[in-house]
Amino acid sequence: MTHKNREIIDITSGVEYVVGRSGISDGLALVFTMHTTTGLYLNERESGLVEDVETVLSSLVPAKASYMHDRVDSNAASHIQSVLLSSSLTLPVARASLELGTWQSVLFAERDGPRRRSVVVKILGE
């Protein structure tokens, strides 16, 4: 469940939990958001950078513009901002753990909340 209209949530520990319980030692973790107004990205979760990402997304795709989709639903900016992110990430798994860089986190970007959201994590390997 997200709590704000726009927020970025660190889901790294949840993905790590699924990897650890999978029984897979080496392989890949596929992380997928099932929603067209959310996105995923891999980066540092430092609060200033998170705020900068929010600022850039909002300035590139402002909420108040003449979007065609707003005739159907008033969330066109949320959909367009999600296009700039990714709906999935593929991450390496080694020794039954995500193989991430020192500052890398798996970040979930809510663009049209608050809502109940689902992220699928599939682990492939041996």
C-alpha cells in the first residue's frame, strides 16, 4: 500500500527476502510492477537524490497540462512519468543474495497514489 500521491519506496529488503527464500544460489531476479502509473529504478536512496528525482519527473511531465488521456481519467501525467521509468528490473543473484553495488537500492516509484500496489519478483537460476 502506498501512502502518498507521489512517493519513492525502497523495496530492496523485500526483494532480498524473496531471493533468500527461493533456494536459488546463482541466477537472476526479475522485479516487475503490475501497474501503469508506477515504475522501478535502481539507484541510491539518499533523500536529496530521491527528492531530485521527484522534482525532475514533475518538471518534465507537469500534472497540469493539456493531455488527451485526461479526458478519460485525470492521471495522464502519472502514466507519462511512468514511461520515463521502467516496469521491470533484472538483477544478478550470487550466493543467494542480490548482487548490488555499494549504494544501489531497488526503488519503487508511485505516481498516482495512494493505492494498493503489487510487485512480482521471480527468481531464475540454480
